[in-house]
Amino acid sequence: MPLKLTQRKGSDVWYIRGTVRGKSVFESTGTRDRESAEQIRIKTEADLLTESIHGKKALITFTEAANAYIKAGGSSRFLIKIAKKDGVASGLVPHFRNKMLKDLTQRDLDDAADKLFPTASPETRNRQCHTPFIAVWNNAVTNLWAEPRQWRRPRAPKGTNVVRSTKTRAGTKPTTYDRASQFVAEMSPAAAQVMTALFYTGMRPIELFVLRAEDVNVQDRWITIQYSKTGEPRGVPMHEFLVPLFTALQVRGGAVFRTHKGEPYPPTDEFGGQISSAITGARRRLKERGIIMTDISPYTARHTVSTQLIINDVHPYKKDQIIGHAADDMSRHYTNIPQQPLIDAINTLPVPQLWRDLHWWVEPVYWSRRLVKWGKSKATITRSAK
């Protein structure tokens, strides 16, 4: 039967009730005004009819697609942010609001970048606008709400010799594995384990923070990322050096990596902000010995893996697959299947002896609950924690 307006006993709010092409509906209009409720009823009935004929992709809005992406484990960063002071929302979701996904074009995406980041560089626009938008779109494609599409990303003008005198942010350049091992050796075990995994997988920090035990196949040396930054699942080879670590942490079940309190890291992509205290502590302890390492952060690992694989003569296609830059549609169908060439490639990354000798390798879970206090050496912590 067609949709009708009705009121529940003891309430003056109007409800919509009925069936459209086999789909039953009983929901509140949220209003007491009969005229407004009737307009909502008409639109609801029309939407249900359209969906039954053309499918969800005819009606899905960017807001709905973004919410589905976030609910599936995607990062809300740059999609929506609520200001604490006045509660005003900003980001891609408020910008596009309830615009139909099917109606969005390349011009709409580029205009969004112009409006949201008018003075930003092409790299910043790509990272903060195009990448999250494309991630939402790809997730919608997975849900059969949108058609696959190649979106053009912003690029810096070619042929320019202008040098920008901007401050370099930590994590934007690679380092050596010797320096990385020296830095990680000064960190508390839980954060050190996170950094170790990043330096030997090339994963994004957010991907590691939300990684679950069931997505780790230690036996076959393979990690499956269900929801990557691009909105697509992908597989990551496991370096042999990480086997003891993942073997120990996986036994706990649930989130693989946890804080020193035994709690999962918050699923945000704030450039490693979840372990910022540990990063600051390591820098401070090194500085006290006259060693400056302010350039190392969680994202340093990703750049280091990429660079080292190139140095090791790993084919660019394999390197891109490991890092997660591959755009081969067919490869997405085999994300759960270990690929030996990629495992061989990741194992070319060097492992300094200092890294192998870190005290927490003996019992990773036990040591992950211990902290290195300000000004104390690892030796002191080792003795006091026993």
C-alpha cells in the first residue's frame, strides 16, 4: 500500500507508514506540522520508488557515503570537524552537504579544494581534499553505490624553479635504518613496537593503529588491510624481523597494537599523534646526549621503506604495491592472498643489530605495559620493571 501519515497514541508527531514495491516503512517525520509531514511523505515515497527501480546509487548522497566510509573504519579527518568553541562543522561533508554522489564531477572536487584550501599547495590540497574524497568514493564503489572513476589529483606546475622557504615537517623525508634503530631504542616499548612495525611494513600509521589480530597471517607472512586510506583493501608483506612481534601480540586478539595501558589506539590519522608523547620523550633523551633527531616521526617510516626499496633495486611496481600506491584493479581481488615476490622484496630491508638487541623482544606483551620515564635510561627501566 502507498505511504500514509499516521499518529501514534499519545503523540502529535506524524509518522510515515506503508509499503512501496515490497519495502515496508514505519518512521517518524520528526514534525507535528501536517503540511511539512506531507512533504516528507511525498519525498520518501518518491525516493523509495526511485531506489527500487534504479538502485541505491540513484539516491546516495555524499554525506551518506562519507558516513558509511567512516563507519566501515575510514578516517573522518578532513571529512568533518566540529569546532569545540561554536559547534560549527567544517570539511568535505559540510561542503557537499546532501549533494547526490552521482552528480559530483571533477570540477566539483577541484572547486571544493579551491574553497576549503585557497592558499594551500597542490600537495596539501591532494592530501586534505582529493585523497579523502576519493576514499569515500571508492568505498561507495565497493558498496555498489557509485561507478568506478579515475579522479585527477592536483599537481605542482612543471618547470618552475621557485624554492619555497617553508619549515619542513617531521616525517616528510626518509632516514637510515641505523638512525631509526637509535631513535626507537629510546622509546617506551609499546610505541617502539609500533614504530618497528611501521619501518618494516611501510604501512600508514592509521592502518597500523586499527589493525586487528584476524587480519594478520603470521604463518604466511601477510597482513590484510581491510580499509586503507584510499578506500580500497590491500595486502602487505611481513618482514621476517617482525614475526616474533606479531606472533606475541596477535595472541591477545582484537587490536594488535595497544597503548601501555593495554587500550587500542584511537582510530585517527593525526600524523602519529597517538604516540606523540613517546616521540617527544625519545627526542629529549637523545638531545641530552647531544644527538638531535627532530626529523623522525611515524611517517618517516613510510618514506624510509619506499626509499630503501628503491635503493635495493626492488621493481617500482612491487614497491608501489607494498606501500599501497598500486592502482591495478585486478590486484584488489587478491588482497588476502600472500604474494611471495612482495615478501621477498620487504625482506631486503636491513635490520641493524641495535634493533635486534632491544630488551622487549624477549616478551613483547609484558614490556608493552612498561614506560620509560623522563630522564631515565633503558637499563634503569629494565631493572625497576622486573
